[in-house]
Amino acid sequence: MLDITLVAIGAIKDQQIRALVEAYQTRLKPYARLQMVELPAVSFSGSSRKISQNKESQTIIEYLKKRETSNQPATPYLLAERGKVYDSLGFSKWLSKSSPIILVIGGALGFSDELYRSYPQISLSALTFPHEMARLVLLEQLYRSSTILAHKDYHY
């Protein structure tokens, strides 16, 4: 069984996306221990973007450092467009060798340079997604990977 913690900045506000996220969380239950952690988003204006990005990144760093010293060690990976790209079969193979893991989705402004330097990255796509959509796409891919690993009919 996969052991995955999904850390995301901010709550999902769009009710349609939230419903789909919850549906994939339910679908994943037979295949993965999935913990969802939502860290607070920091509001920003045009002139405070870098400050807000750094504050959110610092919150992520603090969470990850707490996890490192807890009895729940796991390898963290940032979801970033510049990260390693996998197809669905490659992603499922990678997941099977990487558990337990922490997958981190940044807020609207992404991650600070310090965070990028500190942790490895994987990518859902070379495209940029809104962070709420990224969470949905990631959960679908986690479900797809789980069914691939369990030899279930879902990925054709």
C-alpha cells in the first residue's frame, strides 16, 4: 500500500473541484494511505508577491522539518513544472519505489528559490496549472498509478 502525504497551500474554494478531489480520495482508500495537509495561504498584492511567496515557502519548510524529526519520516518532493516528468506508467513505477513520500503543491505564487534548492521536484506537466487543479490532477494520477500497480482496469 502506498503511503502518501499531500501538502498543499490553501484550501480548495471551488466546490466542483472539491467534489472531484474528495471522489479521488475515496477511490484511493483501497490502495493508499493518503494524508491531506492544507497549510495557510498568504494573501498578496502586486508589490508583496515575493514576501507572500517566501512566507508560504517558510511554512512548508517548517512543516517538512517537523516531519523529518517525527516518527513519520518520508521523502518530500515539490510539484513543479521544472521537475522530472513521468508518463503514467513511469510515475506508477516511481511511486512503488518511493513510498512513503510527501508531495507538496505550492500556492498561486509557487515556491521560493530556497525551497527549490532544498528539495527534489517532479512535474505533472510542462504546463502550469492553477494549484487547485494541480491537486485534482495529482490525485487522479495517484489513483491511476495505484490501479496500474494493482493490475486493475483503469489505465488503457
